[in-house]
Amino acid sequence: MGVFKFDHYVVDEMSYIKNQNYDKSLKSINLKPQISAKNSIDGMNVVVTLKVVVGALNVENVPFQVKVAMSGSFEYNPDEDNDSYGIDTFIRNNAVATLYPYVRSLVANLTMSSGEYPGYNLPTINVSKVLEKSTNNETA
């Protein structure tokens, strides 16, 4: 079976809202994705929720706000964890990395479907490192 098995995902939230405050005459658009994750563990079953917010509605240099939240169901098999990494390592590194491409796809589809602006592709990133940095910044 493997140490960490991905079962399925469910879209918890997806929205596209046009920013009425956007000033089209501005040349610079500042899209800084905000990424967060949380998880719940029930025995060997794990649910990880990855949330991404791109854009904002209260500034003039961003044309939209997109929110996508997705929960993935995973199964951890400790008998297969020969290197004793533990469930937390698999959640932090593997689960969020598994979900991120699905979130990227939804963000791209939502923005492409606006009919007004080009589609936005989230950058390819190491999600666990980005989450680690944002967690460190929150506790600093």
C-alpha cells in the first residue's frame, strides 16, 4: 500500500470576485498568494485542508480576489514507515504537495473564466517550505 496513500479530495470553497476598487490605469498588478493549511487526524486517517487566497478587494492594484480551499483524505500506514518519519512529516511534506496542483488548476480555471483578465497561474513552489516560512513569521 505505501506509507501515505492519497484517497480523494473535495473542494470546500472556490470563489472569484471582481475588485470594484481596481484602477485599470495602474501598470502594476500585485498578486501575492496567501497559503495556509490545517489538518485533522483520526487514527490512521488524515484530512488536510489547503487554502489559497490570491488578490484582494480593498486595494486599487489588484483586479480580483480568488479563494480556493480543498480538503484531501489520506491514509497513513505506520507499518510501511521503515525510516520512522512519522505522520507529521508526511502531512507537512507530502499531503500539501499532493493537493497544491489541484488548487493551482482551480485558481487558473477561475481566473481564466472571468472573461476580463488573463488566467493567473500560481507559481510552482515548494508548498511545505512556504507554509513553514509563514508559520515562522507568525510566531516571530
